[in-house]
Amino acid sequence: MKLCYLDPPFNTRGAHSTRGLYRDHRTTRGWADLMGEVLQSVHSLLREDGSLWLHVDANELGTARVLCDELFGADNSAGIITWERTRRPAYVHGQMSSVTDFVLVYAKDRRKLPPLTEGFTRRGTRTPLAHRGNRVVELAFPPGTVRFNCGDGTYTAGDHSSPGIDAHLTKDVTVSGGRNTTWLHMTLPSRYSAAKVNQLISDGAEFLIPKVPFRISYIAPGGRPKLVTNLWSWQFGGMETNEDAARQQQELFPGRPFTSAKPEGLLRRILDLASEPGDVVLDCFAGSGTTVAVAQKLGRRWIAVEENRQTMEGYLLPRMSSLLENGSEIEVRADVHL
Ligand SMILES: C[S@@+](CC[C@H](N)C(=O)[O-])C[C@H]1O[C@@H](n2cnc3c(N)ncnc32)[C@H](O)[C@@H]1O
């Protein structure tokens, strides 16, 4: 099993309507007992490079964290995602309007879980080499490696300090055609060691000095895989919300949506990040089957567990049957022991 997504009852104790299809009134102890058992089975089923994605709201966030730390090991926590679940905050109850849920991500073994990346870094991001408070080192840039936007000519050795940054050009440097034609030697409190800068130079990195006094920056080449952030928001990134889930449910089950379904976009992002085509994905609280529907669409193999027969027959099975290719069948088993 490469990936397990769990969207259990949040223990809202009646705060949200669930059409009476499942129970959401437990003591915290009762919730912990249920989840402890499920998480233990999931842990034993996961591959060494697999991961658990546990979706909760604030009600049992603390309990979930303690349980996962105990069963997976705190060292195997890969992070907690804050998902902005609604575009429509309710302003009438309590002291604050809650618009977020959380997804706790745990690796079976964090050393074996590949970095969770999406997209690539952009070319041209500037990182100033001088960093206040760092050790002052001497850096040397071969001819042609530094771009100058401050004009051609010879710049004489001297002070290039500015408040908090003690920097010096230690030898004259000549610039022609916007690049150094002689070695550039500078001392500055550098973000990177001289060895790291030499490595960047031999990897073909580019540096830029925009003006006098010299503030040299490293220009990122771009094209490196970018780690996903832990803020998944419709406002910053166009993430789908519960309103999208409601629309999707209305299309799937006109007039009788499954009310606590998650949007397909949320699951697509999770599956894209942490599984590959052909991998097995598990959802032990399958509900209307959003996880496994997305798994099927993305070419993953899948297992869904759902305790409520009405939900399975009225939502999960019809949704999955409509996605299967001719000739494929869903194997349904009662009494599953993970
Ligand atoms: C929040 S819903 C999941 C919704 C789902 N993510 C979707 O998008 O449709 C939780 C589901 O877990 C099921 N459930 C609750 N306790 C369970 C248990 N012990 N074993 C299996 N399913 C359970 C409920 O019947 C309900 O369908």
C-alpha cells in the first residue's frame, strides 16, 4: 500500500448534518479507540516508502497528532497541511469563524518517503550572497561569471559596505559587455561558504551585480522540483473547497448529495504528490468514494472500506461502476479485517 487517505467522522458531535448516514458523536476516548485501531492496521499495511494522510478538523486535531506520533513515531511526521475548506465562512456562532481543516501527513519511514514536490522552481530568482551576521569570507569569481548592470569600465578596489554589511572589492575588476573580463575578488558576510560558491560556479551558475555599491546575487537556474507547501488554499493557489465538492456531488447524485464528501481536487493533489500510476491507494472511511474515484481516474489501484451498506450501495458502488472500463469488476467483501 503506497498511500492511505483517511477522512473519518470528525467528532463534530452534531455540528454538521450527515443525513443520519453515520455516527459522529463519540467521546474523545471513543474516537481515539476507533482511530487507534485503524491507524495500527494502516501502519502495518503501508509500504516502507508509503504515507498516511489523515484528514481532521480542529475537534480531534490534538488527539490525532498524539495517536499518529505514538503509532508512526513523531520523527515520521512529514507535516500538517492546513486546507481552506470553504469560501463561505459562517459568522454567527462562537468566537471565531473556522474555515480550515487539517491533513496530518506521516511517512512509514521518513528517510524512504521521497520529497513531496509539484512544479519546478522558476529561473531567475535572485538570492543576495551577503547576509548580515554571517562570517566574512573572500569569494573569487572567474572572468565571465558575473553580470553587471551598472556599466562597463574598471572598478577600483575599495569599500562596498552598506548598513550592517561589511563588504570590500579586494582587487580592481574590469567589466566589458556587461560582464567581468577579469577575476572579481570580494570579501563579504556570505550566505554560502567559499566552497559552495565555487561549486555553484563550476555548475555554471550566474551572478549579478545591479549597482554600486556591489551587492552580488546568485541567480537560480530554475527547473528544480519544488516542495509543496503546507497551506492549501483557494485564495492562494486555487485549491478546491467544500463548495466544489457540493457541486461535484450534485452532478454525481442529483438531489441527494453525500454531504461530507471532499472535493476531487483535494484528493488529486494528494495522490499526485505521494503515489504513482499502478500504486495501491487505501481509504478506510470511503463514504461516497472520492478518494478511490480519483485513484481510478489517475490509474492507481485502490481499496475502499465503508461500514455503512446504504452509503456503499447508494454512493460508492454506483460512482465506481460508472468509471470502470468494460469487463472490469469491483470485488465487494463483507467483514473486512485490515
Ligand atoms: C466523512 S465521511 C467520508 C467522506 C469521503 N471522504 C467522501 O469524499 O465521500 C466518513 C465515512 O466513514 C464511514 N465510517 C465511519 N466509521 C467507520 C468505520 N469504523 N469503518 C468504516 N467506515 C466508517 C462513514 O459511514 C462515512 O461514510
